[in-house]
Amino acid sequence: MQILTQGALPGAFQDLYAYVPGLALVAVITAIATLVQKATGLAALSPLVVALLLGIGWRVAVGSPASLQPGIRFALKPVLRTAIVLLGLQVTVGEVSSLGLRGVVAVTTTLAATFAFTCLLGRALGVESRLSQLIAAGTSVCGASAVLACNTVTRGSDEDVAYAIACVTLFGTSAMLLGPMAAHMLELAPETYGFWAGATVHEVAQVVGAAFALGEEAGHVATVTKLSRVILLAPLILMLGALQFRGGGQRASGSKLPVVPWFVLGFVALMGANSVMSLPSGLHEFMVALTAIFLTAALAAMGLETDLRRLRQKGLRPLALGASAWIFIATLGLALSLWAMGG
């Protein structure tokens, strides 16, 4: 029997075959990361983080053979950008409007101020601007998803992305664990605490873990508030793209205007569609699960591309930046949560 090899395939199929090894490895890591989270039941143990760590572990143990590169690059670009588009199905304009004018102002102000503070402090600490922006995006918007999405325009290195995700995971988990205790100490009302958690905790899963610890009311308010932050991911990416253009990032290609990434337009389009018509519950749950799988696959690919030696060279200053950003968003967010929710 003749063994089918890449060389024995027709030309078009050879091109497709080149993606198989890398995508197969990414798929295995994605499955393992998802099963680990389901087996433990820990909200803090995000499949995204597990996939990143497994990918880095593979890179350390095995390396990065050339045969894996096409599939890994596919997971890092088309798969990731599709996931960003699908995030639009998880938010609606109506959910944001339910927060009221004060709530929307509080969320927007917290996000914008945290992003600006982190970038400015990063400059003062001597942290490279791309890494500062990724830490700022992950802290102010939605953790690892925001880091991945914003890196499509900031174009930081894989080590920048890995370091930023490590920061938002560490401090987001800390916020999730300390938040309920802080709420008791400060005697916050459930809706006020829920708003605070939703406006300041990094990852969606971390928000859910932090807020529902104090009951359904806090959990519902936190979820809606968090999703309103996710909506702001689109304008943030556009702003970063414009900054790259002003800095000369787009001029080299001869374009005269900053390019609007197609996946941002897709995100906005699906959010608009989701606001005017509801998907059947089963289909909606499937799309949410598919989005999570695609994001986890992108993190697995990112880990496979991350050189741990280069990660160590970045030192502790970015970690100090991530800690400072967490303290800033928690403090400002608390003050604005008390204002928005009336105490």
C-alpha cells in the first residue's frame, strides 16, 4: 500500500496539508486546556491561560519545527480575528443602556483613564510602548481577549503578548479573590459591588467568579457592566490603529489613511444584529462556546511561538506596571461605582 505523503498530493492539497501539523497540535492543546478547566471547575483557571502555558511548555521541550509554522500562523491570524468578530454576539446595545447614563459614563471613564494611566506610567518606567499598550488594554477592557485583539494593530512580539497576559491573569485572579472580602469590609450594596467588579476585574470569567460570590443580583449587574466594557474594545482598537498610523506604522505601505481592521467592523456588525434580533438559545450557546474555543486556540498558538528566554529578558518593570494598573483601576472604579449606583 502506498503511503500518502505531502509530496504525493496535488498542488492545491499540498498547500492545505501544510496547515495540518500545526493546527493539529493547536487543537490538541485547546482540547486539553478546555478539559482542565471543566475538570477543576475553577473560574480563575481560564482555558486561555492553560493553553498559553501548555504552548510555552511545548516550545521549551520540543522547540518550533518549521512543519508546524503554517498551522500556528493560521491560528494566530484568521482564527483569532474570527473569534473577535464572534464576540459581538455576546453584547447588545440594550444591555449597555440598562446601566443608565451614569453607569455608561463611569465605565467609559474608568476604561479610558486606566488605559492612559498605564501607558504614561509605562513610559516613565521605561517599559516598551507596545507592551505598555497591551497591559493597558488587558487591564482596562477584557483581559487576554483584549490583549490578543489589540495586538493585531500594535504588533507587539509574542513575548509582549505572553507577558501582558501573565500580568492580567495574575492581577485579575487577585481581584477575583480579594473582591468579595473588600465588599464585606466596605459594606457595599450587592448592585454597587457588582458594578465595581464588572468595571474593574480583568477577565469575564474572573468577573463572574468575583461577583456571583455575593449573589445573583451582584452577578447580573457585574455581567452587564463587563459586557459594556467589551463593546469599547472596538473603538480602542481603532484608536490604537490611528496612533500607529500617526507614528508612521501605516505610511510605509503607501496608504494615506489608517486602515480599519475588518474584524472590528465585523464585531460591530454582529453586535448591532444581536441588538435587534435574538438568536435561538441553543445557537447562541454554541456560538459563545465556539468563540471560547477559537480564543483558546489562538492562545495555544501564541504559546507555541513564545520564546521563554526572551520573556525573562523583559524583567520586572512590566510586572510593576501591571500591578500599578490594577490598583489604579480598582481605586478609580470604586469611586465611580459609588457615584454611578448612588452609594
